[in-house]
Amino acid sequence: MARPSIEEGVRKAVREYLLLAENLSAEEAPLNTLAVAARLNFDRKTLKKYHLDEDIAAASQRQASRGKPSPKEIEQRSIQNRLRARDEEIVSMRLRCEALIERACLAEGNAQRLGVDPAELWKPLPLSNRSLPHTGGRRRKRRA
């Protein structure tokens, strides 16, 4: 009695795997003869013998055309987005600093125009006199 062919079992297993793998990224489920053979525990020569390498190549093209990003690509995009946001924040902070410098120059120019020494603008404010307590209450007027 002859040994039964394993072709139908191999074809069924490969087709089921290809249907699942097409929906995953190429990094999660690589679609090449060696990777599929290793995943399904078949010899790669067996897959080539039954011309399943052609089905695998077609599934690989469909997987690539779907363009689902791999986790590595997603992380790379995330890093790029964070860098772009950081660069935008740097630009906005630079613009705000330049606007503040412009206002300070304008204040110094106006002080000089009004006859005030611009150096006086940058002296610290004197502390208030705290030798007397501040009760905060109103004083009553005496009736005469």
C-alpha cells in the first residue's frame, strides 16, 4: 500500500497561514518560503515541490500593498512627531523671546526719550517698610 500524499494538508495549512499573515505587518509575519516553512514546521523544499512558493510570493505582494506599518515604523513615526513638536516649540519660544527683547528695547528707548536714565529701569524695587505692623482695620473717627 502506498504512503498517502501530504499535499492537501500542506496546502490547507499554508493557505490558512497566508490569510492570517496578510493582515499583519511584514515584520510580524514575514512572507517568504523559508519563514513560512519554519512557522508551519514544513521543509521549504516541500513548499517548493507543491509550487506554494508562488502563492507565498503573491501573498507577500498583497501584504506589502496593504501597507500596514510595522511596530518599528510606528515607533519611528512617533519619534519623528515628537521631534517635530519639539522643533515647533523651540521656534515659538524663540519668537516669544525676540518679542520680549523688542519690548524691552522699546521701553528703554521711551525712557530715554522722556529723560529717564534707562539703567534705572533695571534696578530692583526697594523693599517696603515693615517696621510698623499693618493691622488692616479702619480707624474710627472721633466725634467732637
